[in-house]
Amino acid sequence: MSAEDILSDSAGSTSGDRFVEISYDDVIPNNVALGSDKQLQRALEGWRPKYLDWWSGMGPVGYQQSEVYLRTAVGVDPAGWAKFGYVKMPTYRWGILLAPKVEGRTIPFGRHKGEPAWQEVPGEHRALLRRLIVVQGDTEPASVEQQRFLGATAPSLYDMRNLFQVNVEEGRHLWAMVYLLVKYFGKDGREEAQALLERQSGQMDNPRILGAFNERTPDWLSFFMFTFFTDRDGKMQLAALAESGFDPLSRTCRFMLTEEAHHMFVGETGVQRTIEATCAAMVKAGVKEPNDVEAARQLGIVDLPLLQRKLNFHASVTRDLFGADISSNAAEAFSSGIKGRFNEGNLKGDDHLLQDATYPVTRVVDGRLVVEEAPALRALNARLLDDFIVDCQGGIDRWNKSVEKAGVAFKFVQPHKGFNRRIGEFAGKRISPAGEVLTEEQWAAKSGDWLPNDDDMRFIRSLMKPCHEPGKYATWIAPPRVGVNNQPGDFEYVKIA
Ligand SMILES: [Fe+2]
Ligand SMILES: [Fe+2]
């Protein structure tokens, strides 16, 4: 199917007014009746060529003229919002898609709780709201920039396609935030939209806003760990913003979450398939001891202790994205009804105001870890981080099932919350993965066992050889159980031009 076929199909659901139809006739596909807001349409059409410039300059290196088997959103109906077909990435239909409006929605938390959700920006919260949208928006193009060199070393066409799917959808997430900025924040919104294309991941003078988004994603293990951990931070932030009293933000984030689920799937199954290849090769070669790193590496697979170190690194760097555990900004965002907690609407047993509530926060006092009750309002970042850690564990348990099934004696564990942190209560403290407070000397002696070392990175680099033949996979990763959109095993996911 060509891009044109996708577009000529009448898009979206026509079953009554529950789902807003997506117009693919417009230059910018949308379900926000863009055509009836000429000023907004002009502003976004003016931004679009700059976006395309950014995509060609800072997006995936190579493969831009290749036909990639991508899904394009054609509706916001959860039952069938996507269509699959071959698309050249620069012609991807990036659009503006909001989840359906919930009639009569009220603000679910904070001091405006119970009031009708805002359809316009409340003046008193304008600056804070804009900041949150800019920070979220900044992460989207950043991840595309971080991943731009990976196509050349893809371990299969299936994986290459998944990478590009994630990339175009992160591009669409940028559109989602830019829509909010341009529509609701006037001149400063347009300036912020421009600045989102100017900051660059890892650039000294004008870096991306958050630290983890300036780290490199130099290899495929990093990509899978990034999509497992860091895209999951995206999920947690989007889920908290989906509770927002500012309804357009809530609706935007709700639709973004459907795309985010796929990114985490790519990460979880990517690591899982790596584990499967490792365990299968170890069993076949009779390597019983998971810590016999040399024996494993000679088989052309990633040893499990190295995967654990990668896990430790990506988990800890991503946890820093949640910000200071105790934060008056987080309290203000909650009280003013702008950013809720994870799953706010379904949380039972509290008043959603948190005036008198407390929350347990771990901190280091006199060289020991102590749990203290902090005012819940100021501990919202700590809480979202705890929810994130719980959310990660499901995937890690599934990884461990794979190891167990193969009969290998090894278990992946999440490092302690305080391990390798630069932001929050544990910043500047030395804490082991098991949660012991260490001296600087103890840390220096052991950290190479806990975080990827130079030797690890060299070995990973040596594995990163392209495998671009349909149906073939690099030695270090197992094929997926099911193809994208149920395609057969030898399907040509990318027709390399
Ligand atoms: Fe995203
Ligand atoms: Fe994502």
C-alpha cells in the first residue's frame, strides 16, 4: 500500500459524533477542524517547512528515500486508529490528533477540583502551563536526534522499521505540543515552537532541556533500554498531564499515550529478544555460568551481567527525569489543576487535594537511608517516580521469566532508587544497587561492576553489524514472535533505496 492509498481512504470513524473525523485533505492532517481557524492554520503551515528541514537535517541518517512499512494514525478510535503501508519518512503525514472530548468533564484534583475543565488557558496558570508543555515538547525531537545514527547498524529490517516508527511518532508528538503552543499561547507560543527546532540534543551551546535527552543513544542495546525506561518516563509524564484541568492538553496527551505504548513494546521486546538469543546460545554451547562473560561473548551474544549494567544505567539516568523528590513547582502544578498524579481519576481513598496528606520519601541522613513522611503535595515527583519503578517491574519480571524458562540461573533486578543519581535527594550520594550508602573510595572500586564500562561499550560496538536482509537477524537478537501487523517472517519491512 502506498502513502497515497492511506490518504485517499476516507479516514477516521464516521459513526456519529463520538469520534472526530481526521481530515487528510488538509496539508496538516488533523481532527481539530484546523480549516476553520485560519490564523492557526497559517501559523502551523508556516512552521511545517521548518519542521521538515529539521527532520531532514537532524532526523534519521540515511533511509529517507527508502519505503518503510509504517503505521499512520487515521482515527482516534482505540479499536482501529492505525493503517499500515509503505511510506517514505519525509512524506509521513504528521498531524494533530486529539482524543475525543469528554462532555461535562470536570477538573479532577487541586483547588479547582469539580469545576468545569478549562477549554482556554487560565490566565493565572499560563506561565507554568507553557513551561510544562515546552519541557514535554523538547523531549520529543530530542529522542529522534539521539537515535539518528542507528539505522546503519540495525540488527534486522524488522528492528529498523520499529526504530523509524518510533522516530516518526516522536516527530508527531512534537507536532502535538507545538499545536498547543501555537493555538493557545500567542506570540510566545510561536517563539517556543521555533526554539523546539533549534535546541539540539548533546549540543554544548543550546542543548535539550533535560539531561537524559542529551545522552547519546549509540547502539541498539541503548535504544531498547531507552525505549523501555525513558519512553516510560514519557508515559508517566503524559499520564499525569492527561489528568490536566486544561482540556486540550488532556486530550492531546491521551492520544499520545496510545503511541507511547508501542515505543515501550519495542524496548521491552528488544531486550527480551536479546535475552532469548543469549540464553539459547549459552544453553547450546553448554555455558552454565552466566558470569562467565568471556565464554558468552565468544558466542557473539550479550552476556547477562552486561545487560544488567545497561539496565542500571538507563534506569538511573531516567529516574533523574522525574526531578527533585521534594518540589514546590510540582505542588503548584497539582494545586492549580495542571498536572495530576499517575491515574489520578481512579485513585480511591483520598480527597485529590492533598492538603494534609503525607507521603514517605527516602533520603540520606547522616550517611544512612531514612524514610520520612513529607507533605504529599510537595512529594509528587517522588510519588510519580515510585509509580514509574512499579511500572518498570512488570517488564523486568517478564525478562526474568525468559531467563528462567531457558534454565539459566540469573535474575535482573532494578537498582535501588538512590543508585547513580544526579538529581533529587540522592544527588551527590554514593549508593550501591542494593541500597548501601558508600564512601567515595568504595564507589570508585565497584562502579565498573555496576555501570557499563569501556570494555562493555567496546564489545557492544563490535556486535553492532548491520543485518539488512529480509527475515535475517543479527546473532545477538532473536526474531520476534509475531511480525508487525501479522506480516510473515521474511517480510521486507524496509525497502532500502
Ligand atoms: Fe513521545
Ligand atoms: Fe515515545
